[in-house]
Amino acid sequence: MLQFFLRRLAVMIVTAFTLSLIVFFITNMYPNLEKSAKNDGNFRMGDDAVLSYLTNRGYLQPFYIKYGQWLGVLPGYVIKGSDEKTRSRCQVLGMTVEDTPKYCGIIQGNWGYSSMFKERVGPILATRLGLTGKLMLCVMLLMIPASLVLGILAGMREGSKTDRGLSAFAITTTATPEYVSSIIFIAIFTSSAVGLKWLKGTATGAMEDATIDNFLLPVLTIALYGMGYIARMTRASMAEVMTSQYIRTARLKGITFYRIVIKHALRNALIAPFTVIMLQFPWLLNGVVIVETIFNYKGIGWVLVQAAGSNDIEMLLAVSVISVFVVLVTQLISDIGYVYLNPRIKVT
Amino acid sequence: MQSLAWIEIIGGISFQLLPVWIALILTFGFSIYYKRRLGLYGKLFDSTIGMIGFAIVMFWVFSGIFAGIFDWIITHDPLHQVSGMKNKLPGTPMRGAEEGEYPYYLFGGDHLARDVFSRMIAGGTVVILIAPLATLFSFMVGITLGLSAGYYGKRLDTNLSFLANLILAFPVILLFYLLVTPEIRATGLPQYLTVVLFAFPLIFIAVLINTRFQTTPTARNIYLTLALFIVGWAYISVINQPESKITLFNSIDLFDIDGGLLTVFVSVVFVNSPTVFRIVRGLTMDIKTRDYVAAAQTRGEGAWYIMLWEILPNARGPLIVDFCLRIGYTTILFGTLGFFGLGLEPESPNWGATINGGRKLLLMYPTPALVPSFALMSLVLGLNLLADGLREESLRD
């Protein structure tokens, strides 16, 4: 088990490393650098101005050196610029050049400086991740129980009317991406055209104080899209378990139907959905970006859209490293959980 | 002129869609009549769910084709702005309609005074054209790599699986934001990606023909040359763009595809193929152990013959089902790209961009955003139902 865990951890680190290398490479291509220079400076900069801007801030050093500095294995640059001002990568406001540490990369716990938000990346990430975490937690609390109950009810008696109805509902939710369902919800529940006006169409207020009013729609939107898929998996798995021999034996012994479902079928039926729930995370992250944009909820997804718009290199790198880690960690949990839940499988 | 009532709007739209209804009735009539001779396609008409799904999908296919080729169905130019028609309700008569012009905006006007109904149908044309094609390309990439990874195993499998997992670990939107921007297009990166990804159909077709006609070299040579010439030329025309990073073949370039569209297309193929790869790889590893594969190996057949003509046909059931589902998913991805304004022209009537455009005034004028939303939802739902029906019917035998 330990060996399996360590090997997976090693693969994870290699994957995250490779991905950060790719993101670093793409964001550091010259047209992208030009974009960030113009976003940070001004949009009417000429080619010369862009060039000196980039040189002064160390953007035009060789690729591997820049990457090493970002990682923290090479000393940060100290460049005396064409405007006679000395800039250092590790310099924080109010520090003299002599005081600054030599190394400042993510190994030292320094995520860099966001050119878009004009702030250090670390604190931004902390607050934004907290907000997204709140959203995700609510989504999970709604999505997992609802989809499991849906799937179990549908799979319990395969082919029944309940099954047909619930399956139709599940298939409709999987066919409705977040940007469609949120539009429909906003139109129905908040607009003056329909006239219900029960809820709010923006979740900006939910960042401080989440109420049903301002938080239900974003949560519902993300939860619904993921729900259909999990419910269908649960249904298939439940239907399979219900046809197995030991369930028939239990019925022949005269145990009541609901007792069979709860005591005998559930544990085996929930193995497959568990892995599916964990593997849904990459999709959920997508949903988060879309929903945060639509409802103007300033979490990590919103930050991603803003950072990508102005090629905010260090912010983009931080967001991608974090999201990749979330995806990989959930994959690991899914694998381990699968083994734990299913005694027939041994880790090799 | 008076505005139309709801019943008149529905009537007007149904009348505009008349060619689609006729085509649908003809398709269903023939298919149901001959369903016993049509294999899996015919069996689809035994399942109600499959038929509903098929009807919805074919509705969009027919309306897309008729609007795209014959210019039927759409009432106004989807890009044309008419003064005085901004944010109008459905059924508003068109101001200053000339002789021969359709006198109403059936679904009203959007925030730029364009006809919502025509934009919906035109958006359908875009999707019907791109989504199946992009899915087909991802399948060719996924099948070629998945077959070899599953069949050969070992080092090749480890490496390809690592690559696939690498791409899958990226949240799709982040990948789109990195790949589909004008700046990245200037670096030529999507074009190099095109060169690599579009080479797979070429390899796939060549190997397919080669393995089939291996025993008759003359026929093989003729077919292979012919296929390589046609597909190869198309390949060169696609990757070559004047005034870009690849201008080597300017003299024999047949057609040019809009750079934004190509970038969108390639990134969707790029995102989709790892999943197809994983499915095909799994299926191959399962089928590899069957007796007929062992028999073919004993006969001394080549590895690629076994992969393409023994394993692949036996994996077709799950692959066809996944193909339908994946077209739906691709439609959603295109919508996402349009929604974030990536790649395609903001003017273009694709559903995602239209939804995003209508979002700003959603609270007062919901129709411009709702109409494309329901269009997209219905198409994806139709594809999902179709896949469900196919799965049910293919499991039956």
C-alpha cells in the first residue's frame, strides 16, 4: 500500500512539474509577454518601449533560467535597467536591494507577484480559494446526497415508472451545461420579465454573507450538471447489484425489500459512484469558472478569467498548479477509496 | 402592423421550418419501412428513446443543412442590424420591411437589433458542421494511438497514457485560455498542433488501406496513391496558411480556413482525443485476449491488420455510443469557447457567443439568451437520448 502510494505521489509530482513547464512556456512566448507588458504599462507602448520594459523586468532571460527562478532553484534576477533603476525579483515593497533574499520561488513558498491585481499572488490565492472552497462545499453537500438518492431510487426497481422519470431527469441535467442552466434559472427566478423575482441573479453578496437568496442559484447550477452523471452511474451500479445472486437469496429468506436495499445492496452499489464523484472534479472546476463569471462571484475561477485576459503569468501558473493538484489528489483518493471499499481488489 | 400573438409566432416558425418537417417525415417513413434491412440503424427505430433522440438530432441537422446550403428557413441575414429593432419582443413587425422581405422578427431582436430566430438557425449550421467533424478527428487520433498502446503495451502504453493523463489533468477552460488567443495564434503554436493532430487521419487512412489490400499489391498501390493524393493535398491545404508560420506550400494551397476557426477546432480535438484514447485502449486490452485475435496471430497477420480489422470492428458498439455522446460534449465545448469569446468572431452566430451577448440584458429581455440556450440544450439532449437508444439496442443482441 505504501509503495503504491509513494509511486502515485511521484507520478503526481512529475505531472505537476511537466504541466507547470508547459504553462510557463506558453505564457512566456513573446506575443504573450508583449500582451502582459501592454496590460501592465499602457496599451500604446511602441515596440522599443515594450522591449525595454521586458528587459528591465527580467522577462527576456533564457527560458530555463526564468523557470529556475520561478521554481526557486536559481537566484532571482537583479537587473540594472535602462532607466537606471535596479530591480530585483525578490524585492518586496520597502526593501532595499541589499536586504532581499537571494532565492524566491515556490520552493521558498513565494508564488510571485500578480501584474493584474498588483498584489502578491499568495494572499490573493488564499482569499479566493477560500471563497471557491465555500462554493464547492455547498455544491458537494447538495450534489452528492441528491444524486445518490436519485440513482438508488431509480436503480432499485429497474424499468419502473420512477426509474423512467428519474432517468429522464438525469439525462436532461447532463445535457444542460452550466452556462445554459444558469441563464434559464436567472430568467425564471430573478427577471422582471417572468416576474417571480424570488432570488438574486448575482452572488457578489454571497462572498461575505451567503444566504439562500444569493447563493442557491450558483450552487444549484454547478450541482445539477454533475448530478445527472453520478445519478446515472449509481443507477447502473444499483441495478446490477439488485440482479445479483445474494440479493435473490436474501429475498428468498423473506427479508423485506427496504431492508435488503439498505443493508445488502447499498455498500456494493456505492463503490462505482464513489470513484465517479472523485473523477468529477476536473468538470466541477470548469463549472466553477463559468458560474463564478456569470454570477460575479470572485473566487479562483473568476481570478483565472481575469488573469488569462491580461496574461498575468505568475497568477496563471499558480492557478494551474493548484487546479492540477486538486485533480491529481482527487484521482489518488478515488483509487485508494476504491481499494478500501472493494475488498476483492488488492493494490499491486 | 400589429405584433404577432404567441400562437401566430408558433405558426410562423412551423411554416418556416416546413422543409425540415418534410425531410423528417420522409426519413422516418423510409427508415421505419425498411428497418429490418438497415442493421443497427434500423434497430434504433425499435426504441422510443432512440427515436426521440434521432428526431431531435435530425431536426438540427436538416435545419442546419437547409439554412447553410439553400438559404431556406432563416428569415433575415443573421449578421444584419435593422434600426429600430433593438431588444424587440418576439413577433414584432419589422420596421421598414421592403417588398419580399420577411415582415416579422419571429423571436424578436437582440441587443444589436439582429433577428434572434435567424441567428439560432445559423448557429445550428455552425455546430452541425464543426462538432461531428471535430469529434471524428479526435476519434481518429484516439483510435490510432489507443489501439497501438493497448495492443503493444509496455513502454509505449506507459508513455502515451502519461501524456493522456497530463492533458486530462488540465481543467479544459484553462487549456482553452492558454491555446485559443490571438497572441498564441501569432506564435504559430496552434498551427504546429494542427500539423501533428491532422496527420493522424492521414496515417489512419493509409494504414487502413494498406492492411486491407496487402494481398493484392496492384490494387493496394492504386488505392493508396489515390487516397494519399486526395487526403494529403487536403492536409497540406489545411495546415498551410498565407501570412502565417507555415507558408511552404502556398503555390498548391487549395483553400484557406479562418485561423480562429482552425484554432478552435484543433484545441477541441486536442481536449477530446485523450478520453477517446483511454476508451479505445481499454477496449483493445480486453479484446486482445480473445481467441480470434490469437487465431489471426497464428495465421501470421501483421500487427496493424489485427488492430484495424480484428479488434476495431469488435469494439464498434461502445465506440458508436461514445461517438454520439462526444458530439454532444463537443457541442458544449464549442459553446463554452463562444461564451468566453475565445477563437470565433464575436459577430458569428454561434450559440455560446449569442448566449453571452444576451446575458447582459437578461433581466429585461430574456429571449435573445434563452432561445440559443434551449437550442443548444435540445441538441445535446437529442444526442444523449440517441446514444442511450443505441446502447440499449446494441446490447440486445
